[in-house]
Amino acid sequence: MPLYSYSRIGCFENCPRQYKFKYIEKPEIEKVDTIEAYLGSRVHETLEQCYKLALQGRMLSREEVMALFQRLWKAEQPEKAKIVREEMTTDDYFVIGRKALNAFYDRNYPFDQEQTLGLEQMVTFALDGDGKFKMQGYIDRIARDKNGILRIHDYKTGGHLPTQPEADSDAQLALYQMAVEKMWPDNNGVELVWHYLQFDTDLVSHRTPEQLEELRQSYIGKIRRIEKGVELGNFPTNESSLCQWCEYYSLCPAKGGKGVESPQRVLTDLNPQLITALVDEYLALDRGKKEAEKRIDEIRAQLVGMGEAGSSRFFRGSGNEGLQIALSKVAKLPTKAANEKAFGEIEAIIREAGLLPEFSAFDIGSLQKALNEGQLPNEVAGKIKPYESEVMSDRLRIKKAE
């Protein structure tokens, strides 16, 4: 069984056809970085040097950090990177990188608040006791703070800032925690830390042993599905907005490409009984899933109807668990699907104000957050506010009875 990684598994989940290109067929193609990947690499290299030199007692000044970033940026020919967003240039991304590094410098200089244990640290670990399901990954930085807590750091240069709940459900650093805890078992806990550099924001998350065990089993299941797909030669194309960043775009049959010339597998190469059994099981599970989802929606609507705006009620089941339902009225900007005309007008306001590059792509969720937190200029906020409408928001979660 091959050595898996978070990105390899994610590739199969995003598009099995891309997985086949990348990890099985491996066609000869011209490797072209996207400008986003190029930016990420240069920023990572800059920060790695800052911490590496700090370990040797050499603290770079702000000017030295900026000069280092500029040198690394020019050395790798950014003009050859692929730019998907036509409104952006390589210079725009260079400015984004400088701004992000300046903010990081302000918060973290002289880069010695923690004891750095590893930089670009490769970790290898097994998800099971027999070592059958093996994974590896690279951690941007591993550190130990003054309280003996291990901190797994990850630098993000993208233009999307997740919410705290999204960070708490992120799998990558939690998987790395399994390896780090074995490498340094004498610790006072582990923190997962994401540095969202464009937003000058850190998100921190903790995982319980129960959550890690659930994640472990989940990823074993993901690997098994990949292995089954390989066994059956089943690699369907999953078209999405990510296609425009795919390095195999020109080869993809869904985009007019002819794929990779290779002998076609015939039915006699497969196990007809296994295929029949799998198809029947899939159809049965799919029917059951749809029925369950429909019934869940019906029950949720009934329970939500028993509450009032601004209330939070706990409905107990027959056992030790129940449902906590919170209702509130919130102001929401329209999505494109809900009101395409209003959505377009809001996008025009943001573009005219010169704020679109800051968000990288127009994201109504990020804009709503910026509006709520007072991050927009008053004039822009005043133009956008009238587009908000009050909607009922309900939140339901399973909770143990107290």
C-alpha cells in the first residue's frame, strides 16, 4: 500500500480523475505553478529562514526580511506562474506577500517567543497498529512554549479566512498531531495554530483523544475507498470551480482533452460478482441516506418551530443525549443564488472601492464578516448595509444531558 498524505487523499476526494493523472498515470506535462502557490512558497521560505537564523541567534530586521522575500520572489521567475484571476498581476501578489510578512513581523519579532523544535519537518505515522495505513506530511514549524505545550504551526497565504468552527474541524494539523505526540510524548498538551497571513489573524484549535480517534478511523475509511477505486479502475471526473487551477486541465476528458493513451481495462479484468454487490450496496445506502436526510429535515423543522427568536432550548431524548436548538435573527447579505442582481451590485461597490484584491475573490461570507466587525471603510459599509435583510438563523447540535 502506498504512503498517503493529506493532500493525496484530498486530491481523490476533490476529483478521482485528477488523482489518476497525478498518482497513477503520471503523464509528462509542463509543470506550471499557479501564482497563489508561488506566493505561498516564497512566503514559507522567507519565514523558514527567519526562524532558522533565530535559532542561531541572528534576528533579521524588518528591512532584511523584506529584502529576503524580494530576492526569493525574483529568483524563481514569477512571470511564468499561472494567473487565473485576470484582474490580478504578479505585482499585486508580491504586494500581498510583503503586507502579510510585515504584519507577521510586527506580531512575532524577534521570533524567539517559543522553542522551535522543527522547521519544514517531515513526519511519518501509521493510522493503525499494524502499520498498514501509513501517512506522511510536512509541518511548517513545530515549537514548544514556556508551559511545555507543543504547537503545530501552519502558514496560510490564501484570501479566505475560515471561521473558528471550520478550524476546529480541519483535519490536516490534527493528523500531524498524531505524529508529533509520539515524537515528543513528554508534553503538556498540543495546540494547532494556523497563521492566516493576509488577515493578520491566528486561529488556534485543540483536539481531544476521542476526536483524534474518530479522525483516525475516518481517514482509514478514506484510504480504503481510494484502494477500492484503484482496484475497480473507477476514477470519475468531478468538475468544480477548482478545475481552472488543475495542472491536468488540457488532458481532462471533461474539458475536451483526450486523457492519457493507455490500454483499456475490459470487464474480464474485474470481478463481476464484486461489482454487482458493491453497486447494490451503494444503491441501498443511497436510498436510505436520502430517506434519512428527508426525515431529519422534517424533524428539524418541527423542533425549530417550537422555539422563539433569541431563545436556546434543550430537548432531551430518552437516553443521555438531546438536541440543543438556538434561534436568532441575523442580518444577511444576499448570495448570488438568492438575488443575482443585488449580489452583482454589491460586487461592483467592492470593486469600485478597490477592495477586491484584499479578498482575492469576491466572497459574500468574508464580506459579511468584515461588515459585522467594522473592517470596511464607513462609506463602503454605508452603501452595502441597505442590502442586508433580517433572517432567522437556527443552530442545532447534539449534546449530552447535564
